[in-house]
Amino acid sequence: MTRQLNSPELSVLTQVLDDDVNLAIWERQLPLHIAGFADSVIANGMPLSESHVLTVSEDHPPLLDDLATGLRDVEGHAGFVADVAWLTHAFTCLTGARRVGLRVRTLDKAMCPRYHVDWVSLRLITTYAGVGSQWLEEGALAREQLGDPGAEPIIAPRQLQAGSVALFKGERWEGNEGRGIIHRSPPVAAGTTRLFMTLDWLA
């Protein structure tokens, strides 16, 4: 049986390394200064769309001085960058990664609206403001229906809350073939925006 785990304890993230776990969620509360930064970015309609390939090390967090520099004057920017760096370092230490793909974006529509699995080994997803990604419990949707625009799960999707940090195991994780967590970008109501960040284990 494939399991999905969630807990307010940071240590839950380490359990994604277990063979029978394809999703681990740390239900954290965002520090107020970081939540305030994200809310200000959304409220003021400030666009953000950046992708970086980082060479990382378990010895120290990455230097992200060039991250979201256009938002440097927004209160809480330094805290936001520090949080992204801390999560990247934690991800590096957990996986032993040497290269990581970092993406931060604001989005006012669903980027991947259909249920799918990721063709990566492991992806970290967190939403700083707005609605979080939706995911399905095992068996809620037949995998052969993935990509079918008319396919609907038999159980309502679960949804990440803003601030939560999730590790999504994909199809390229050795031993997880055919068991990548099924998920999708959340529907975004008209006039609303979300700010999210992802990390991919590249090498």
C-alpha cells in the first residue's frame, strides 16, 4: 500500500525516503514576516517568474542574492530569500543532490490543471500565498485516466495549505515507477493569484 503522510513536525519529510511513501507534507505555519511579504506581492500585483539551476552542497546553504531582486524593496524580501535558501539546503541534505532546479512564480491561473504525475525523482512544492496544489489519495483516480480532461476522481482531492512544504515523489524515483503521486495545480478563482516555489532534484 502506497502511503501519503502529513504532520506539523518537520521530521515527516524524511519519511518520503521510505519505499511505500510517495508524498510527505510538513504542515508548517509561515513566519509572519514571510507571509506578509507574499501577501504584499500578491496584493500589489507584482509579477515574479524565475527559474535557476543551482549547484548545491550539504556543507552550506546556497547563495541566492539574485533571487527576486525586483521585489527587494518589499518588506520581508530578505526573509523570503532566506527561507527559500533554507528549504533548498534542507532538500539538498535530505537527498544528497548536487544540482537542484529552483522555480519561484506568481500565477493567476492553473499551470497544470489536469491530474498528472511528475517525471522527476523528487519535487518540493510550497505555496507562500494563495491556494495550494491538489493531490489524490491512492486509488482515487485510475492511472490510465491521467491526462483525460473528463476524468474525475472518486474521492475529493486533498489540498496543500499555504506555508505547508510537500515532497512529491515522481516516476523517476527508483522503485516508485507507476506510483508517482497524482496531483494538479489548483483552480484559481478569477482575480486571485498564488505565489509558489518548487525544487527539483536534478542530479
